[in-house]
Amino acid sequence: KKKAHTVKNLMIVDKHRQVIYLSSTVEGRIHDKRLLEEIHSNKRIKLRGDLGFYGYQHPFITVQTPQKKPKGKSLTEEQKRENQKHNGLRVKIEHVFAHLKSLKVVKDRIRNYKFGFKHLVILIAAQLHNFKLSIVRLCSLTLNQFVL
């Protein structure tokens, strides 16, 4: 298998599956916590993240992560239920990632090395996703008006 130069973005998705924040595109070796430090906010933000954010501390940003299994021990039933609840909410976020990657240009290797091109591709994909959600929401609202 050939090595690939990967890139990554940090996305924040709201409860309606709309992308509300997209970080700049960086090399794949940069850690997720460093991308989260890019967010400058005076408001309290509560995020649900995967184990890549485990132990992250910030005065305004709270990241909820699933419980890690202690070495040589197992999780309690309550911790397992909390992890299931957390994963049930995270799966909606993963569906947004899958929808963005349904666009072939997002998941394939981009050979155009112009500055900012890779970020532009993911930005357009996120905007198309948000546009599709708004159209679906608008259509469902207008259809509900005609239902008796």
C-alpha cells in the first residue's frame, strides 16, 4: 500500500446535523486537540467527541468523551449505558461525515496542489450538505401544510 499524505478538518455539527463550524485544512499528523484550540469563543460550548479529545481542558469548551476501559478491569454497567447513549448521539455526526464523503472528490486523493484547494473542496461539500438539509426541511414544512 502506498503512503498517502492525508489532511484533516475539525467539524462541529449541531443537533439538526447541520455543519456549523469547519476548521482550516491541516496535515493529517496534527492532533485533534490542537485543532480544537483554534476555536476562540467567549461562550460556553459543550461538545461530544471521540477518544481523540480525551483529557482536553479549556475554560470555555467542554468535551464529553466516552469512558475508557481501565487496564485489566472492565466498565461498570452504568458506564456502559453512558457510552451507549454517547455513541447513539455520535452516530448522527458520523452520518454527516459519511454524507460528505459520498462526494467522490472529498474522499479521493486530490492531486491539485494549489494553495487552499483542498480546503475549498471540503468547504463546498459542507455547504452543499447544509443546503440539502435546508431544502429537505423546507419541503417537509410545505408538505405538512397540505396534509389534512
